[in-house]
Amino acid sequence: MSVPMSVPMSVPMSVPMSVPMSVPMSVPMSVPMSVQVIMYYDEYERKYGDGFYPQIDNFTETMDSWTKITFNKITFHNKKVWFQMNDGCINGLDGDCGTKLLYYLNMHSNSNIDFDYPVSIYGSNGLQLYPKK
């Protein structure tokens, strides 16, 4: 399954003056509530080292493996969050990976249409990955 780079939004040509232009007039039915992200990691560290600390960028030579991780936008602890749904439990997000991942998830989901941006990311074990506690 490929993740769309942008989600089209249709707005009628004649919008009533009382409706702000930032409010979508109609939302497509195929808007994703989940997003797949390719993330890179060090296989040795995942199996024998500190754990699973994937990165959204592969700019180091130590990241020798990759995987597709699915995140679903859900309500968890009474707030909208991104929740990891597959591929083992992420132990943490190093450096600026949390910031980049949150931006990617929000931009490739319906959050850019309904303006309901989750501000947290959780691993499959319920551990808050971003922002760090």
C-alpha cells in the first residue's frame, strides 16, 4: 500500500461568505487514518544491543536495515495520538526523529484536512515515544 503524497480536498466554487475558507467543505471518503512510514535501524542494536531505535532518515552507515511501520491515529488517554501498530515495539526515538516523524504522520494523513493534529506518538506497548516524558 502506498501512502499518498497529498490528499485532495474539494471545495465548491461558490463558498458562502459566512464560512471561513480554512474549513473544508467536503472531505474525500478515502482519507487515511493510518500511515505507513519506512524507518531505518541498526539490526545488531535491535537484536543484541540497546533495542529498537529507528530513524526516519537513513544518513548514517550504521542503519543497515529498514522496515515499514504503520501508525494509526487513535484516541488514547482522552487525546488524539499516533499509535504504532506493527513490527515490534519501538523503544525510543533518538535526536530529532520524533519531531520529523510527527510532522510526516500529520502531513500524510487526514490531519491536514480536519486540522486535528495529534501531538504525541506512542509505541505498540503504550510507551510515549514523543514528546519524551
